[in-house]
Amino acid sequence: MDGIVTVRSTAGKGKFKAVMALFVILCLGSGGQVLANAAAAASCSLESFVYFVTDDKIVADFKFTEPVRYALDYSETTNEITIDLPGVNGAGFYTEETVSDSVLYKVTVSPYSAALGEGVRVVLSLRHKVPDPLAFRVSQGKRLLVESKKEFRDGFETHVVPGLAYGHWRKDTPNGPLFVNYMRIDLREPGVRVRPAMAANGKEAVHQLAARHGAIAAVNGIYFASDGSPLGMIMIDGKLVSPPYLNRTAAGLTENGTVIIDNVAITGEVRRAALGAHEESGGQKRHLEVGSWSEATWEIDGVNRRRLADELIIYTAEHGTTTGTNNYGWEVLIQGNYVTGHVQGNAKIPPGGYVISGHGKAAHWLRNLEIGDYIDASWSLQPNWLEQGVVHAVGGGPRLLRQGQVDITAEQERFQADITQGRAPRTALGVTERGELLLVTVNGRQNNISIGMTLAEAAELMRELGAIEAMNLDGGGSSTMVVRGIVLNAPSDGVPRPVSNAILVWADGGVR
């Protein structure tokens, strides 16, 4: 076994020596062991004592020459497990050993006086709170096993209003404390509504956003740019406010309260009228020609989002008054299906029309379009959530659970290390087998309160709460949960961070 501590006793023939020689071999590691041969002086003697630790347990194993009585106590105040063995001779075992372990840090074996006479006291000193230890006597009472799990969880779940429950628990783990808040929402309960909402003036704290909309509860939503532009899908009342981003995971809510979690993209194409095509204009036919270029169509990479290398992006009035792009591309203005202008970057979006913006190869393709050319552009969601009855949606990612199994899609969805690596404050969304919506926050970056979670730990948390499908949302300093106007988590910035958007909850009996 790694990390062994061995203590042996020496005693004279027929009597116990007051002074004993202790030979100690210490190796730092994950556990320790104390072994000894008892001095035969009392009616009951400690024959051997072994303690050891595993990844999830602390175990103390005693053997005696006679059946033994014991008293077991656990103090949450001092984080000490005390085992008193009245009437037991522990000669040769008295020691104090430091242990290299994430929870158990010291083992003390010492004599003590009690009503039954002399005895042995063993104290296991711990770094944090643990569940109440258990004790078992075996071998006709001549052996005692004391066992404690390392992780401790204490919490509650309470009814807020019909259809909405709030839960909280604190968990002490070998890596440090965790602080979790969650909401369990029954979307089929009359009067319960959930949908995303956009912040006023770009960014707004979650509790302010909830108050402005009269919501009883809320959590932060998806990622956003420095100007407050959401980086991912937001649909409100069937209107696509912000498009999918890089085919990342999103959650959709239907009118009947069903939650769908899937990867969603926008697909489509821009077509210039084919050679020989014509249209009626004022009773006359107008001839439309392709020109000298070889391709009459180009695939659309996205709508109303930041343009990346070699991409073709459509910008509509939902994006704003201008495209907000740089000068490294080419942009074509479309009104009534005709090219009405072109600029190098940050084009004004024409009323009732849109802008086609391209970079690299896509920009080269767009330069062939001329003023007056007839353009047909079409795009749609894949899968088509509007046809499936989705009325509200919020993006995020990566996925955490699929059909009850951990499935983290960070690499496929091209997330950066600041999201995928290490522990951090997290916000997550999931759906249970019963169809309940789970909204969860985990505090982080506060070693005395909560260390945060990795994506893998967040996935396990969602499964522990009953989710079968789950996804990650924006985290870090953005992670916020509000119920009845109270911020229930401890944001890592020290104060709630203004965010671009949030997921709001309304329920009968709540704030209006």
C-alpha cells in the first residue's frame, strides 16, 4: 500500500514498560497504516490497528484480544471522528501521525481515563465535513470497523409556486467545496411559462432583467460579445432574434411545454438568376444574365452573426441598422430581390431588404454581382424547429448529456479552452425523463465557498439531478440565478455581471 506509516511496540516479559521505543517509517501518499502487537497487560488489549484511505472512503480497522465496547462520536465543529475504547490496553500504539490525504490529515492514538478505567482514544482529524461515520463489530466483537465517506452533501428542495421548485446543496469534496442552486420547472403546469429575453441597451443584470419583465425567476443565457450581441441562437415567440452559431447545441421549447435539445444550424444559398431567365416588369420582359462567372449559387454560412474567414453571412434588420463588419470583405445590398449597391464593410441594411457579406472566397464570388442583378436568397433552420412547433429557443453548448449518458461535444462545436478546460462557475440547462426543465448554477473561483466544476463534473451533476438531456450555458462571472428578486448564488465577480440575455420563468402566484 502507498503511504504507509508503521509503529511497533516493545515490552518486557510479564510487565508493561513505561517507556517504549517507536520505529517509524513514513512515506507520503494517499493513506497510512499503523500496525502493532499488543502488550499483554489488560483483560482486553488492542492487538492491531490499521487505517487507510481510498478515493472515496476513510477506514479504521481495530482488532482486540477480547470482545470490546466502544463509543463513536463525530464533531462537525472540529471535523474530528473520535473512537473511545474503554477498558482497552493500547500500550505501544500511542502516536500522532500526519497523513498526506485530501480529507484525512492526522491520526492520533492516546490513552484516556473513563468511568470504566483506562482506555484508548483514537481521533481522526479531517479537513472538511463528512457524512456521519458508521461502525461495525465483527468476529464476535473482537474486531471493529469504522468507515466514513469523504464527500458530504447537505441541502434541500422546496416548493416556490405550483410548477416551480428551488433546490440548493453544498457539497464538500476531496478537491474542495461546491455550492449548487437549481430550479425544477414543470412546463405543463397551468400558468408556468419560460422563454429567453434580451437585455435593455445591450447588457443588463439578470435580476434587473427579471424584474423588468415581471418574472418570478431567471438564470443567465448564452454567450455574448463585448457589445452585448448574443453569440448563439435566441428565438422568442417564433421570431429568430439571434441565429445559431457554428451548429452548436441549443434548447427549444414548444407551445405544449416540450423541451428539445439538439444541434441547430442555418442552411441556405444565394442564387443569381440563371442565364436566359426573365421576369415581368411593367408588362415587359426583362432579360437576366449570369455574366462571365462560372457558379450561379453560393451557400450561406450564417445569418446575423459575426463573419468568419471565407464565410458568406446574411444580415437582416433584426441584426441592427448596419452589419458591423470590418473592411476585409465585400458586401452587397439587396432590396426587392435586386442588387442596389455594394460596399467593402459595415454596410447599412436597407429597409425591407438585407445585406450579403462575404470574406475571402465568398467575397470574391460576391464581387461578380452587379447593380440590377436579380438575386434569390433563402435560408432556414436545420432541423426546422419552426415546423416542429418550437416557439422559444436558446443556444449555448457544448452538450453535456445525451439519452442519459455523458456526451460532451466541446471539440465538435469549436469551443475554446477558457470554457472547456478546468473548473469554473457553470450554468446548465437540462430536461428530466418526466419532461421537467432543470436550470442549474454552480458557484466557482471562490475556494472558501465553491471551486466550480469541469464540464464532465457538470454533466454528472445534471445526471444526479435527474436530467437525461443537458447542455452548458454561459458561465464564469455571468452565472447567476434569481428567485423572487433575490440573487441566490455568489457571482464570481463579487456582484452580478450585466449580461446580454437571460432565461426567464413566470408562474401563477409569482411576480407579475
